[in-house]
Amino acid sequence: MTDTKTKIQEEIKIQGDLVRKLKSEKADKSKIDDEVSKLLALKAKLNENDADAGDAGQGGKFVLKTPKGSRDYGPLQMSLRNGVLDKIIKVFRRHGAETIDTPVFELKEVLTGKYGEDSKLIYDLKDQGGEALSLRYDLTVPFARYLAMNKITNIKRYQIAKVYRRDNPAMTRGRYREFFQCDFDIAGQYDPMLPEVECLRVVVEILNSLELGKFVVKVNHRALLDAIFDAAGVPANMFRAICSSVDKLDKSPWDDVKKEMVEEKGLSAETADLIGTYVRQSGGVELLERLAADEAISKTKTGPGGIESLKLFLHYAELTGVSSYVSVDMSLARGLDYYTGLIYEAVLVGAEVGSVAGGGRYDGLVGLFDPKGKQVPCVGVSIGVERIFSVVEARAANGPKVRTTHVQVYVASAQKNLQDERLKLCALLWDANINVEQSYKKSPKLLAQLQHCEEQGVPLVVILGEDEIKRGVVKVRDVSSRSEQEVARDSLVDHLKQRLAQMQTIDS
Amino acid sequence: MTDTKTKIQEEIKIQGDLVRKLKSEKADKSKIDDEVSKLLALKAKLNENDADAGDAGQGGKFVLKTPKGSRDYGPLQMSLRNGVLDKIIKVFRRHGAETIDTPVFELKEVLTGKYGEDSKLIYDLKDQGGEALSLRYDLTVPFARYLAMNKITNIKRYQIAKVYRRDNPAMTRGRYREFFQCDFDIAGQYDPMLPEVECLRVVVEILNSLELGKFVVKVNHRALLDAIFDAAGVPANMFRAICSSVDKLDKSPWDDVKKEMVEEKGLSAETADLIGTYVRQSGGVELLERLAADEAISKTKTGPGGIESLKLFLHYAELTGVSSYVSVDMSLARGLDYYTGLIYEAVLVGAEVGSVAGGGRYDGLVGLFDPKGKQVPCVGVSIGVERIFSVVEARAANGPKVRTTHVQVYVASAQKNLQDERLKLCALLWDANINVEQSYKKSPKLLAQLQHCEEQGVPLVVILGEDEIKRGVVKVRDVSSRSEQEVARDSLVDHLKQRLAQMQTIDS
């Protein structure tokens, strides 16, 4: 490390000399700019090297930043984020879900073998003596661990928490290494498709309440996908690998997917083409009827059952008023290995953000954690809140100002040295559970105080002046209309509460 | 690692043989039990070794647990936790605070050099190529990093999030390696003691709203502590070290603290005794007057200023109606190095849980992150929510049943095969924003459905029967009184909304 550092420092010196020389020669500006940017790149490299070596503590400077792929949420982003989450939680509660919380890290073994080749993206903690730990990669595996550990055989729960993946971040598109997941799952041995349709209904209610525009919930069934592979002549041990190729159809054209199947996964061109004719179909009941009549599919072990399940699902979707949102889509495959039944994915129509919800049934996961392999069937959906945040943030940037505090009344003074009086008045209003703020300056200017209120969207100001104090009154100002009226201190609390109720301000 | 494993496996084999031998000999039961428990200990050791080596993925069994010092929160704990946090957030909002969020990890350098000897408790992430990262140790340092990075010179913010310390957990007393912090801080260049008194007011409002019983907020000032050390003859470079000895006075008797000062830190017995006479005093304004009149203190550089500050603080506390909660306590020192002014700590009177809030002014921390060392003065308090959770959990164990869902209405069926009708009715009520649940079984027993409602505290049940369906009515049952009444389906939504409003059920 130190060698690398010395080397970079030398390069910086040489490059710095070059820049100084060019400048003293008054060389061509674009030439200088080129060399300056090379210099800055070297300095950035040095900083990175320092960061990697962890030697900034020894007096080195370091870049002031959050770790790669992570971000701070400022007050505005928090307002938007909490607004989204509040609406989502309302729907979860409407459907009777409880919530749980699990640690940010798990024993490494809990995650081992659950994510296939994505396991390389797991963040491990350093071995500092003790247990081998990793940061959670999703909320589903910790949920399964929680169920097995506590021998819980049925629960309907939601969990909203951050998860961690050492992926290449594409932060402008709402993809981070630290990001929120927001899951709703129903665990328990129940009758077919009843939990599934409630998950669908939850997704529909959430996407409608967030007013994100038109959306479609694509559904498919792993049993039907397997039947297609079977009918096309794919060997059973290749089903999941081919599934993962099919999964790419939402981003890649069929030709690319076919190429992968043939060249990388070794299918014959005929088999791939046969799969292609099946998986490029979507529709409703009529599609299912067509597939039921397909001789090759009907001869498979899993096809007829998968079709029946999807039919029942569509029937229940109809009864609960959400069938118009559903499209049976044979190309929907979902990447994760652990799904065993119905799978879903919701996408906004005509938007570029990708899926905004997804999930499915996973009946085998909990059993992996139970010492006796006891299964707890589960089905769930994950709401793509990060993508939703980025849609909402983009929208807010062009909309009216979003408030970041809940202040209802600002206590201002019109003259100097009224700090004591202001404090007494604040205490009176805090005691009455009114959200109140004042300046932390002893003698703030009235104009500055009023401006603060206009900028922050505080609805009412109580203004103290010496004359008013003598007469036992205060002025109450409406910030948006700028009208003022005198109110007796004795009736101030009632007066404010009435006006705030009329204004329907954000409550605490 | 493999050597250790082989060794333990051999020991297990020997011990296993011994147990089998004793059993076959029908030896004394207590003797067998002893040897069996030794065997189990060895097996646990093997499991731990597997966990350390991370080789459970290779087929080894592992203990199903959360990492040392961490825990899951089940639905009941979440209800209690969210109840506590909601009350706290209400107070933060009443005082106009915004909220922010920062990543769970920071560049290692951000934390380096901020926590003195406690730095050894920081969790580091494994070097997987890229930046050196650590889990946050508190919320204050990330907050300071956030301010410096975004060049924010004033903000009033709260943040509630988990932090991580590789401490020896004492989980029964509410001490964990992963635990919540709940911070309220005011950053900005303001007039003396105005932000400080608002922090005090926030603590008092929170502790009162949580109804935890009687409490005292101890306060002191680092300038006055330094003056005492100065007056007693402690060299300036020893102030912080002696401060940390004084900090132990809440847990250890004076003799132990004195011993540490003399034997470990090298003070003379006379100097230590002199410190002892000062720091064992507490009181109000009268104590400050006495100290102001103390010749040795008044001659120090920082003493008179510290006393004036505390007097102003008490004056403002009086004006805001919270002075009765305050005690000036010369033994209050606070462990952290970064405090520079007023410090606080709230304790429950007669309870064994330790402090439930603490904080102080730290004017130098943000400057450590600014490239030009630009300072942003800050003062804040941290609410000891983990201790509060453990108090509330203990209380709930002896109180009435706590609800973990928000279900208002359960849709039940009196006969078999009414699943379709139940689903239609659920959809009707979900559309009306009523929190509704039904069974996921096609033909559940009526008694089982009603029992579920009683156990879960669901207030109302809508019961469907074939006869009622024909007549266009349903039965509505009040779960607690068990009274039932017939309601026309057309007016069901209005009827339920009215009854729920009267019942003031937990809303979504």
C-alpha cells in the first residue's frame, strides 16, 4: 500500500509540475484543462488509496463522503420517504399484518447457499474474534430464520428495513448498495391461492394509494414454467438455469435470450425456439384455456396443476375487484431459486423504472432452517420502495414546496430583549401540545423571523411586543394572508387550536 | 481451525463413549447428568467453531440464533417499541425538529479517533475490495460528518436508528451490541443556553409522556469541572482523564474513584481529596452562589464563566416550567471527550435502569470533518430508548393484553363453502378503508373464527350465512359483549364506520 501511495505521490508531483509549466507558458486553455483533470484524477486515486489503506487516521486527509453506493437522506427526502412508507404501512395494517424486526447482521451460515451466484454480493463483517457475520441481503431469509427459530407456523407480517448488496450501484436509477426493502408475507398452511390473492390486493391498494399512474401485475406459476421446459425437452436439472435465462426477457430481446440458452446453457436451437413460442405469450383466462388444450403441456406432470392454480387465482382476483390489473405473462420467471408456486411482478405502464413490486410463493425456505426440515409454506410480495422514492423525489422537484417540519406556531418578538417573554409563551403552547418554534437568538429581527415562517410554511405567528405584553395581549399573524389580529393571552391557546383545526395543518 | 475442530470431535467421541458406558452400567443419575452436560458443552463448542470457521455451508449444522448481543423484535415487542417511539417523535415534532437518515456504515476514517479507547468496540467490515468501512458507533459522529459534508450551518434534527458496539452484552438489563439510539440535536451559532434549555424541555416532555415515574435531570458544565480540576491542582493535560474518573461516581463509591485518581492517574491524595469535596456537591442556584464565592474557583480561567452559564440555564429552565426537574450535580462528568459545555443526564428516581437520557454541548466535532476546520456549534440529547423499551416490556408483561394488529372487522362465515362471498365482502370493506381480515381456509369453523377475534382483540365480526346472503343482510357481532344484530348489506359500510368511531378502535 505504502509503495502504491509513494508512486501516486510522485506522479502527482510530476503532473503538478507539468500543469504549472503550461500555466506559466500561457499554453492553450483546453490543453491546460486536460492536464488539470489528469492531476485531479491522480489526487482522487491517492485519496482512494488512503481510504483503502485506512491510514487517514494517521494524519492523512480523506474524502468526505458516504460509502460507495450509499446515501444520506436529508429532511426533504425523509419527508417524502416517510410519506410513501406511511401510505404503504396503512395498507399493510388494513390487511391485518403485524410487524417484526430482525438484526442488520446474521450469522454468515444463515445466508450461505440461499442466493446462488449472487452470494458474492454479500457484505461480510471482519473477523474480530467471535462469530462470522454478514449483513442481511434481503428480508426474506431472515424472516424464514425467524420463523424456524421461534417455531412459528403462521403469521402475516410486514417488515421495512435496509438490506445490503455489494452490487455496482446505479444511483441515478435508484439502485444502491444500501437500500430499503418493504416486504409483506403470509406464512401458514392454508387453502390454495387465498393468501396469494391477498398479496395481489395489497400490491394494488398500495400502488393506487401512491398515485404512481397505470400499472400491471404480471403473474406466472413455477409449475407452468416447469411444464413448458418439460414439454420443450429441457432436462429437469436445467429448469432453474433456463428459468434465469427466461427472466431476462423483460430487458433483452428474444434473440439474445435464445443465444444464451443455446450457447451458454447448451439447449438445442429447436428446444429454445419451442420455449420461445410459449414464453412470449401473455393474457388472461383465454390464454390458460389455450395452454390447457395444448397437448404437450397437458401431458406434463406439473402443467395441468399450474394452470388450475392460475385459474383459481384469476377467479379470486375477480371477486376482490382487482382482476383488471392482472396479466398472466409466461415470460415472467423471477430470478430467485426459492420460489415454488405463483410469482408476481408489478410494473408501471410506460415508465422506465422497472418493476415496483414482486414476489411469489416459497414453500421450501423455512424448512432449510428447521433442524427437522419442517416446512412452513409462505407467500409474499416486496414493494420496490427505492424505485418509488426516486419517482416521488423526481415529482417533488417539479411540484410545490414540501414541508420538512410540523411547526404550527412560531413565537416571534417585535422588539429586542423579549427572550424571557418568548420562552414563557413557548412553554405555555408546548404544554398545550401545540408544535411551536422560536428563534435561538436573544434579539432577532422581526423581518427575519417572519421570513423564516414564510420559507418554512409555518401557518401562524404569535408576535410579542412590549406594549402588547403590558396589555395582556398578543398579535396572531396568518402567514399566507399576512393578516394580523389581537388576541388576549388568556384565550390564546383556544384561539390557536381553533384556527389550526380550521387550517388542517400537519399535526404532530 | 480444522485442527481445533478435529480436537473437539475427538473429545466428543471420548466423552460420548463415557456417557454410553455409564448408561450401560446404570450408573448414578447425577453422575450421568454431569457427563451428559459436559458432552453438550463440547457439542456447542464444535458448533461455535463451525460458525467461526464459516464452514457450516459445507454441510455442518449450526445453531439457529441471532448474532451475539442482537435480538429479533416480535410483533408484541414491535407494538411496544413503536408506541414508545411514536410518543418521542411527537415531542421532537412539537419542537420543530426535522429528521435525517445516514447509512449504517461509514468510511472507517470517519469514526477513527472519535471515541478514545472505546474505538476497539467498533465493528469493521471485511475488506472485500474497495473502501474500508465500519458500522456506526453512535449517531452523533455521522451527524457531524453529514453537517460538514453538506456545509449545513444550522439545523434542528432528530434521528432514530440502530448503532453497533462490540461490547459485552448484558441483554437482561437492556444492553445489546445492536441497539437503538434516539437523538435530538440543535446545530448553529446561537445565543447562550437557548438551545440547551430546549433540549432539557424535550427530555422532560418525553419522560413525562412515557409515564416512567419520577425523574431528575442532572446538569453540569465542562467549564466548571475544568475549573475544579484547575483549582485542585490537576495539570491541564490530565483534565479529560480525571473527568473520566469522576464519571464513575454514579456507579462506584468515592474511595474507589479516589484510588483510581491516585494510583492509576498519579494525582496526590490531597488533590484527589480536594476534587472529592467539590464533586460530591449537588443542588440549585444556592450551590452555584457558593461556588461563585469560592476563592479558588473564582480565580480559575473557566470557573466564573461556567457558573454564569449554569445560572442562565437555570433561569431559562424556570421560565419554561421545567426547573423542578433539574439538579446541578458536580459529579456529572459524561464519558465522551467531545463535550465542551453544558452536559446532562436524566435518571429515574428509585429505578435501577441507569440513565434514560443524556447529552451535552459539543462545539468542536463538526470542525474535525471540515477541510478548513470550520466549526458548527452543537448541543443535543440522546434518549435511552433501549432502557425505556425494557421498562415498558417489563410493565406490559404484567398489564392487559397488547394488540399487535389493527384489524377492525373480521369477516366470518357460518357455513362451509362461502369463501367467494367472504372475499367479495372483504373487498367491499377494504375499498372503504376498513381494516379487515378473514380466514385463509375455504371452510373454517365459526367457533374457530370467533375465538381468533377474541384472542386478537378484533372489535367487530361480520358473519355471513346462506340465509342472510339470500336476504341481502349480514350479522354484525360485537366481540366483547357478544351481542349480534342484523344489518342490510347496502348500509353495512356506514354502520361499521359509525360503530368503529364510537369504539375508538386503533385506526390504520
